[in-house]
Amino acid sequence: QKEVEQDPGPLSVPEGAIVSLNCTYSNSAFQYFMWYRQYSRKGPELLMYTYSSGNKEDGRFTAQVDKSSKYISLFIRDSQPSDSATYLCAMVFGNQFYFGTGTSLTVIP
Amino acid sequence: GAGVSQSPSNKVTEKGKDVELRCDPISGHTALYWYRQSLGQGLEFLIYFQGNSAPDKSGLPSDRFSAERTGGSVSTLTIQRTQQEDSAVYLCASSLLAGSYEQYFGPGTRLTVT
């Protein structure tokens, strides 16, 4: 079993839709939970991070962590074509990062 | 300010040859990570450096892979006797401190072994 599991998609939604991206994990010792966005042929860029259960909002993005279920989510409201990218979840334990495989999202105008 | 830079952006090499990939981290960042990204595999941790401490090499897939970081700044990842399964995008990231959630990634080097 991988440390972090993420549905690879692809996911295709119409512009304006609410998008839900999810990851599950197995290590209860993970300390930080992050979401990265990666455009084609670019390096990942940090979107959001959190370290506790609950919700964290930043504009159209909401990160949700449920430590009891070992489940994290990223919600994108009013999705835009510019949101089309691969989204990777990541978790930190000690000095190491553990990444999901990424979910490919396409927002259709 | 400048972000993380990597060179070359693309590298095509023949099986059996050695390759060197370079990473220039953000100035002042003490932690530097190397990852490998293959299609459908996500980011695979290879090695990280923190200041002058001994690097964590636990992710290196074989002894053909090595990395060094000179002067606490630039890092070079070397792959000896390349194999076709080494074809991937090699990403470098830096952060102020190891374990900091704020990692900044370079654009990657796309390696193709023919």
C-alpha cells in the first residue's frame, strides 16, 4: 500500500463547476498537508497547506483535512479554464515529503 | 528574486552513458531536494540536503545515482550507466529549512534514455 493514494482522474468539468479533489493516506504521523498545482511541463507550485483537521479557505480554494479518516480534500469553487492542471497532494513527516500521483483536471470553457 | 533553476531543461542520452543534472536553489535556502517524476507514478523522493549535514540518500534507487551539493548551494545529480527506466522528469526543490512545508520547485529536467 502506498503512503498516499490519489485518484489520477482525468477529471473534466464545465467552467463554473465546483471541483473536489481527494487523497487518502496511511501514516497517522503526517504533520503537514499540502496541495500543489502543476501545469504542463512546469514544476509543482504550492497552493495551500494545513496542519490540523478542519477547513482552510483561500479565495476559491478550500483545503479540508480529516485526520480521523486519514482523508484530505481540495475544493475549487467557480472553476476557471486557468485551473486546468494536475493537482498533487503532499504530506510531510520529519524531513520527507510524500506525494500523491496527481489528479489531472480540465475545466472546459 | 530568482526561483529555482535547473539545467538542462531536456536531455537525451544513449543507454549506458553518464548524465549530470544541475540545480540552482533559491539563495539562502538551506534545504534542497531531488525528486523523480514518472508518468502515473507521482513524485518519488531521491535525496535531500540540509545545510552541512550528511544528506539523506534513502530514496536513491540504485548506486548508479549520486548527488552532491557544493558550498551549500548548487547541486548536481549524476546518473551513471543510464538505463531506459531512468527516463523521467527530475525535479529539484528548495526550502528555507528541511521539513518546511514551503518547497519551491524548479521546472525540471526531462531525461530521455534511448
